[in-house]
Amino acid sequence: MLLAIDTATQILSIAAHDGAVLQAEWSLAAGRQHSALLAPMIQQLLRQSGAQQSDLRALAVAVGPGSYTGLRIGVALAKGMAAVGDLPLVPLTTLEIVLEAHAPSHYKWPLIATAPAGRERVIWAKYAPGGDTWILRRPAEISTWDELLAACPPPISISGEISSAGLAAIDASKAAGAQIDLPPAADRLRRAGHLAEIAWRRLRESREERPYPAADVRPIYLKPPG
């Protein structure tokens, strides 16, 4: 069983995946309650999936970019659990997890993957569809929503956790005639189930005898320009 943990933003998401089936998943808007909610949620999730912590064979964790406090809580707990069981810990970025819900072959326009950065700012990167994969066209950065939309001329698709300020900026651009596509809200949610799917692929592809040591995992933080 693999346990996936994502506390990178105010959305808290965890999942248990046995390599073939997503056994259980739980996502909610946790606000600033990650430290109080995460450990009890993991215990309940494992019980509901018929597993115990001793059944875990690997973990995966979102390492950012995202909230400083949220990342610190999730990464610290994941590293502790992995260290106790001497288990692999697969680190994934928040924007990689966003992309997992979107098949590149279904898109003709560039996709902007996003995560909230607080203070009405947004973390984002630009990707282009390339057959069966996404090709990075602009690395992750922090900006305002107006700056994002100015830097990425339509037509574009935007996915990820979009704030109310972001939705307002997008609506204003669309009202002015911009071609901007928003996937359904369920597809925009950054889910630990997707994190777990990617982690299992990475583990199967690894040639290392002891892949993804927990001691190597570090959070990724971005700072706004200036």
C-alpha cells in the first residue's frame, strides 16, 4: 500500500493506493487546520481501506511550491513515517499533480497549471500538449492573476486550485473576448489519488535498489519577484 499526502495549500488531500486500485481518498478545504487534521485523517483513511501503517510499502508527498506552513506539515509527517518504516518517499510537485488529471491528447491549447500563493497571487507554469505528454514552456513562478493573463495570451486552458480573485480575473478576460477554457471543477482539484498514481509509476520505473530515500526530500518554496 502507498500513502499519498498533499498539504501544499489550504486543500488537504490524502489517498491509499495498492498499486492497482485506489482504495481510499479524502480531500477537503482544511484552511489552516492541517496540523490538527492530518494525522487523524490518515489513521481513519487506513482503517477504511482495511490497512494498517505496517502495511505501507511506500509514501508520496507534494513538495510544493505552495504554502510554507502547509508544506512543512505534510513533508515532515511523510518523512517521519517513511523513516520509521525505512520506506521510499516519492516527492512530486504541486503542478505535476494538477497535470495528471488532464490528458495532453485532449488539448489543443496550452495549459496553465496553477496553485494559490496567498495575497491574491498565484503559482503557475505553462505547458504545451505534446502527444502523450505535457511539455514545459514556462517554469513555475509567482505573479498576480492579471500578470499571468498578460504573460499567457489566449487561447489557453487553466486548471488547478483557482482563487476567487483568479476566477474574477478570468471572467473579466472572457467577457472582453479572450478564449480561456476552464476544465470542470472536479478535474481542477489537486487530488492525492493522482499523486499516488504518479508515485507508483515512478517507483516501477526506478532502477535503484533503494529508491527515493526520505532524507533527500525537501519542500520547494517560490518567492515573488523583487
